[in-house]
Amino acid sequence: MTETTPTPEAPANEETQVNEAAEATEAADAAHAGEATETTEAGAVAASTLSPAEVASQLKALFPALFTGMQKPLKLRIQADIQQRAPGRFTKAQLSAFLRRHTGSTGYLIALGKATHRYDLDGQPGDELLEEHRLAAREELKRRRGVQQEREALENQQRNNRAQLLRDFQRTTLTEANFCVLKGLTLEELPGILEIARKEAAERPPEMEQRPREPRPDQRRQPQRREGGGRPGANPSTGPTSAPKAGRRNASR
């Protein structure tokens, strides 16, 4: 009786199935990795387009206790806290740009100059605010006020100069060329400056009609006194005049 040699079909089929399963798993993993990479890249692209204003809007939604209402001095290293509480939400560059603008605003400096503590993401007071930080905020506010006052003074002076130029131009008998030479302008500059001056004159509130001033109490008319003092009708040398006394009766009567 001839023995039949077993065929290796079963092991071969099993090995083929294992290989196919491995290949399918690798393909699935690769596809999943590709999707994850695309998602990460898409998120990075979306995140890279966030402006400081958009970052501020999202931070208000994420941490309203700190970023809404009256401004509060931020806890030191708040950027690391944000990255920990909202991982992958913002890039380092975005948070840095936002924080530079936020902490440099006038409202934040006012809060920094008055507060006693810094605040965390939950709006809770934390580290005590150093006096040197408060002083630095106050000095910066003082500097900004000085710059603002200088700018306003310069703008007022320029506005007055334009108004005077317009008045002179309306009264002059010179040609435009000669007028420009007199004022140190070019013919190209004159129309634009005059247009601005006319707009400013139209926007200027009408001057209040001046009314005659009433005399002050100490300036009201006082009764005239005669030279040498005394009341009117009084003789400065003999005093008040009196009616003549009746004459003595004639002794002969």
C-alpha cells in the first residue's frame, strides 16, 4: 500500500493569510498615520492664520475669569499655563504676539499700576505684585500722556496755521505763485492744504455771540461824592447846609 505524501497546502494558506493580514494592518496604520498627519498639518495651517484679535477671542471663551471684564495683571509664565490647559490650540508665536499687545495696552497698564496681586487662568489672585512693576507701569502711562499732549498741541498748532493760511489766501491780491513763495509752499501743496483748512473751518463750532458783561458788584455805580468828602449838598468847609434861621425881631418893634 502506497503512502500518500501530505500536501503543504494548509500551512501555505495559513502563511498567506497571515501575510495578507499583516499587509492590511500596515496599510491601515499607514492610512491612519496619513490622516493624522493631514489633520495635524491642517490644524497647524489654521492655527498659523490666527491674528492676535482672534487669539484674544478664543482665550476669552476658554478662560473668561481672566480675560473678560476688567483687565487683571497676568500671572508670570501665563503662556506655559495656557499651553498646558489648551495643548496645541495656539502656537508660541501667536501667544507671544497676543501677550505683547495685551500687556502693552493702556487698560492693562492702569490695572497693573493699581493692583496688588497677579491672577491665574481661573481669575484667582496669586503672586503678590512687586512695587517696581507698579512703578514701571505708572511711568509708562505718564510717558504716554506726555506724548499724547505733545501730539495734540502739534495738531492744534497745525490746524491754527492752516486756518490763518486760508484767511490770508482769501484776502490776498497776489497770484497763487507769489502767495506760495510768500508762505514757503509749492503750487502743488497749496490746494490740498486749503481744502483741509476749509473742512476744518466747516466743522468748527460757531463762536458764541459775545454778550456785554454785567459789571461786578464792586464796579456798580456808587453815589458821587463832592470834592472834599461829605454828602451831596454839603458845604465842604462848613458841613451840611441848613435852612436859614429866622431873623431876630427888630428891637424897635
